[in-house]
Amino acid sequence: MSPFLFWIFAVLTVIFGAAVVLNRNPVASALSLVVSFLGLSALFMSLDAFFVGIIQVLVYAGAVMVLFLFIIMLLDIRAEERRRINWLATAGGIGVAVILLIQIWVVIGHFQPARRTFPPLARHVLSGAEGSTTDDVWNIGQLLFNNYNLPFQIIGVLVLVATIGVVILSRREPR
Amino acid sequence: MITLGDYLVVSAILFAIGFAGVMLRRNLIVILMSLELMLNAANLSLVAFSRFRVGANGLPDYKAQVFVFFVITVAAAEVAVGLALLVALYRARQTTDVKDISSLKF
């Protein structure tokens, strides 16, 4: 992937990610989150992770965002009214986030492999012939069902439990 | 050329933005969105490391992508439960503001 495209999508993702936090209106926040996730999905695809990129669009930009927008509109949440801003808490929150960022930045700076570019994939992978990168669904499936079969089933149970929990939580209590 | 560090820095910035959102915002629904941002920042660095670690067969290391798959599934379940809690809370208190929900505050 060309550096130009990488920087476009990286800047898009970060700007709209910031818009999620800065917007006062929850609907605008949710829509910014969609754009941020689409940019992130493009970054995944730039890393030759096509399956993860598609899943990102389907699950996040599709399902999760519809859920957020549905709840915002169901509860009719308005934009936050301006309260007196607690400057100490705000400065503390921003300060901790900036310290965290600087810390990760320094760690990455001292991490030698971070300065290397990505190694090329095998030639037969790039040419799109037999066993190309578009086969990453096949590769992930092999790994998922052979090596990680038990975690996969546990995740299935987790989703089932979450579904039942959601139904019980949102049921109106009988009086 | 784009290095591994560039992807990691983007991931770090996204994580910090999500963290700031959790610390600063008072609306529970925006806090949940910020949590999603943090999970996705972690996913980005996982995928970057997966692409960085090309094996002997010339393919990326797919273990990290399987892990990303698990993270996405858990995140989706988490959002569903979180939003159901939000709806239950709104029914009981008619608010989504964390400043109004301080019964458990120390």
C-alpha cells in the first residue's frame, strides 16, 4: 500500500475518532464512529487482512452502529446541555490520556522492530494464483476450527449468554 | 515506506482518544463508544503485528487475526449487554448521565 493512502486513512480514522469524543450530540458521535471504523477497516486491508477488514465493516459499521443509533433514538437522548465544566477533572482526564500517549510513544521509539518496514509476502501469494492472500478466510478458518476449536465454542456460549442476558435485562418487570 | 511503528503510533493515538473519552464524557452512550474505540485500537496493533511476522511459507501470522476475531465477537456482546443495561437504567432513573448515577461512588 502506498504511504499516501496509509496517511489519508490514518488521519481520517484519528480525526473522526476525536470527533466521537468532542461532539456534544450523541447522534453525531455515532456517525463519526462509523467513519472512523471505515477508515480502520481500510487500514486492516492495507495490512492484507481482508477478512478482518470485511468483518469490521459488517459487525461494527453495520450491526453495532445500528444498535447505538437505535438506542439513542429510542431513548431520545438530546445533546448534553452545557453544565459548569469541572476544570480540575477535565484537565486530569486529558492529562492522564496525554501521559499514556507519551508513554506508548516512548516505548515504540525504543522498540527496534518498529523501525522496520513490513516484509514482503511470498510471490505466489501476491500474484493472486493458487493459495493467494484472498485465501485468508480459508487460513483463518483452518486455524479457528483446528487449533482454536474450544475457544471458538466458548465464544459461542458467551454470545448465547449475552443474548439471554439482554432479553432478561430489557424485560419490563412485572409488578 | 510505512513501518510497523507508524501503525503502532496510529493505534496508540486511537487508544488515547478512547481513554480520554471514557475519562471526560458524562454521557454513558458516548462512554460505550469510546470503549469500542479502545478495543479497535488494540485490534489495529494486533493486525499490524500479524502482517509484520511473515512465516516461512510467506503468509502473515494468522493467529493474531483469529484473536482479533475473538475480540470483535466479545466487543459485540459487550455492546449489546451495555446498551441493555443503559435501557434498564433509563427506565429506572430517566437519565444516561454518569453524574446522576453516584449511588456506588465511594
